[in-house]
Amino acid sequence: MLSQEIEEVANQSFALSVEPDGAYNFDLIKGNFSAEAAKQVLLTLVNDKLSFHRQADFSHRERYGIPKADSLERIKALEAVRAELFELLAKADAEGRRLTLKSEVKIVLE
């Protein structure tokens, strides 16, 4: 069941649209999920962002000998969000609830 839910979302077509102000956007996540499927989708995104910032910090330390301050701040924030997500998703799962997720990406050319 879980893999079927994830596959259905993966097979959705998401188009890049242009807003009247010239910004571009697309739906990164859009759907209704079981708690387990929502956990897989959300934690994959958060974990990937954590990996990105950890790698950026590591690279910065190797090159300049000092930590990358903005990545360290983002890591701390993402770790807090991750912990909160675990609690929320455990509660939703225990109550047998489904979750509607929507995440839009907006791109502004400057």
C-alpha cells in the first residue's frame, strides 16, 4: 500500500507555471497520504537538505578551515523540524489519520 501511494505521487505530472509577476512555480508535493507515506516523503526531503548542508559545511571547513555559519544554522533548524515531524507523524499514525501535503516551489529571477 505504501509503495503504491508513493508511486502514485511520483507519477503525477507537475508543470512549471509562470505567475503574473514573472515568478515561476511548481508543486513539489501535492496529495493525500497515510502517515507512513507522508513520513517517507517528508523525511526524505528533510534528510536530503540535511545532507546538502552537512556537505556544504564539510567542504567549507576543508577549503577555509572554518565552519560555514549559514549551513550550521540551517542544520540546527532542520534537525528541530525533523524531530517535530517524527512526533506529528507518530500521532497521526496512532490516530489512523491521513495527511494532505502541499509544497510549492517559487522561483524568482533577480
